[in-house]
Amino acid sequence: MEAFGYREGELFAEGTAVRDLADRYGTPLYVYSRNHLRQRYRALADAMAAIQPLICYSVKANSNGAVIRTFLEEGAGLDIVSGGELYRARRAGADPARVVFAGVGKTRAEIEYALREGILFFTVESEAEAARIAACARGLNTTGRIAFRVNPDVDPSTHTYMTTGKKENKFGLDLERTRRAYETAAGLDGLEIVGLHMHIGSQILDVRPFAAALEKVAGLCRELREAYPAFRYLDLGGGLGIRYRPDDAPPEPAAFARAVGPAVHALGLSVVMEPGRFLTGNAGLLVCRVQYIKENALKTFVVTDAAMNDLIRPSLYEAHHEILPVTRREGTVYGDLVGPVCESGDFLARERELPRVAEGDLLAVGSAGAYGFTMASTYNSRPRPAEVMVDGEESWVVRDRETWEDLVRGER
């Protein structure tokens, strides 16, 4: 389904007018479509039905408890990268036996928390991390289940900051080092070797890099399955891209299934997947209100009450997000959509044709459901926006707007 669309010139989120949401809840405002979240999960689950993967929603994409709970109700597991995300997962009702824990810098406290909760397995990034998990497990008189992350050195053709599976990236181990790491881990009390993990990047618009990476690790999987009796999981990671620009052509779940399905089926392993952006990216808008129109000799600056602290992707990645008028008007202006933050890098769109608007008009930044609020900050002492969930004609706040008091809470 399309989460957002126009009716008689007014932008709607499912069955609810975005203008009504802005008037009721204020701006800046994150708006999420609950039915879009459900539809994306079901589309992926249906396409991969022959493999029956454990689909672990990647919490870092959007860590709001209502988003997490929506996926749990659909049958999802969760992929986490911190103790804080595990806390969010448990608070939302997650079964820890359906949680996998990734990340390169797990602390002792985080590892012990995850061991006590009984997560499915840790994705392990280094030999030192495996040794730490083993020591923590022995101290708690339990066993830590692990899957080393292999770096297959595949170029996913995405933004350099979103590439994670090339040899120069900080993530994972190369194929030969991975073999040795498993041999070392097998000699450590407190560990059980249960799988292999790979993740080559994010916002990938071509299924071929996934197939290439799988081809590189298939032989290693067969070796590990023969060597270690408990080896049973292949974690394919995430990375499926979404449409940010009108001409983007992201792969459909069926195309991904065709690309990886036969090879995965031949390995006979249980599959784990970690989609994040694919599930949430186009389920969200950031709604803002125009404060000023400022013109110079080169272009027009549309100044809104949303800024880089609310959505940092354009500044960090030079990412493109569609800018939608909440009420359609005729005409466009050439310029930048900017916010109040005192940085030249504070923009949501730069050197683009923007909707022609006036002071007080509402704009919506598209594809803001992933890495939007979850990467927001209070820079310039700007409280973070409210988050609202829409389900048909119903809407409710799933995170309160922060206040100035919230900004200094905990300070002394």
C-alpha cells in the first residue's frame, strides 16, 4: 500500500489528513503509517515463505516502542545493537529467544544483560569479543551462542558510509580469518558455535551483491556445519533498499527471494534476516511548518521549524528525501529547505525545485521512517519532535514532544 497520498489536493496519511495531525500534535512531527509497516513485513515474509526465515526487525532503523510492537505482533524477531535496544525490545514484549545481538563494541555489561535474558545468539565481530562473551558466560554459569560475522569483500554499490561488507570496513572478519576464529572459539569454555553472519551494507538497490556474497560464504558454511554440531543458522543481514527518489527502482521481495533462495535452500540451514529500512523507511513522514521565505541573488531559502537535528540524513549522507506540500499549490521555487540550526550543513533539501509555499504552510519530508527520529539529537538545545502513529482514521502519540525541561533533566 501507499502510506501517503493526495485527496483533492490534501496530503493524507492512510485515512487521516496530515494537516489535521499537524494542527492537533504540532510540528515538527514524525508520522508513521501502521498499516504500511504491516504490509511491508507481510510482503517479505510471503516472498521468503519457502525458506521460512526468522525475520528480525533491525531496531536501529526506528526504535520507537510502538513500531517494535507492531512487528512483534506480526511474528517478527528483533536485531539489536546495544543494551538499550535490548531494553526497548523487552519493554515492547519481545521474546529474547528471538533476538540477535550485533555490533562491534559490546561492553561487558551489555553482554551479561543479554546472557541473563537468554538471547538467540550474538553476532561476533572479533576474536577478542568471542573471548569476552565466553568469560561473561562462565561468570554467569551459562553458555553464549555465537555467530561470527564474515566480511565477504563485496561492493554493494551504495553510499560509502552505508557499505559494511568490504575489506576496508570495520565490520567482520575475512574468510580465512573467520575459519581461524571459529577454531579458537571452539576451544573456549562458555561458548556454543551456532551460525555465521554476513551483512554487506544498507540501501542496496540491486540483488546481485547479495547473491555474490552468499556464493562467497557458502563453502565456509558447509565446512562449519560439518565441524560444529550446533551450527545451524545463516544470518543474511539486511540492506534491501527503498525508493527515496521517484526514479529509484528498489528490488521487490520476490526478486530477493529468487536471488538467494536456491543457494540458501541448498545449504540446509535455518535463515535469519535483519531488515530495517525496508520495513520502516517509507512508512514515515517528517512534517514541518514554514517560518520564513528568504531570497538572495542565487536562490530561495525556505526556513522551517524542522532541522538537521530532527533529520540528519541529508546533512550526513547528502541523502535525497522528497519534499511534499501538505496542501498542493501551483508552481515551484529553486533553493534550499533549511532549519533554524546554526550550521551551514543544516538543510533537508539543497539546490532543488521545491514546492512554492508561504509562511505558515506545511511541508512533509518523505521516506523519514528509518534513521529519522532514531538519529535525532537536541543540538542547539532543540527538543526532539513528537512521534505519532496512524492506523486508518485513528492516530495517537507514541512519543511525547520533548520540552525545555526535558533538555536539562539529569543535569546538575
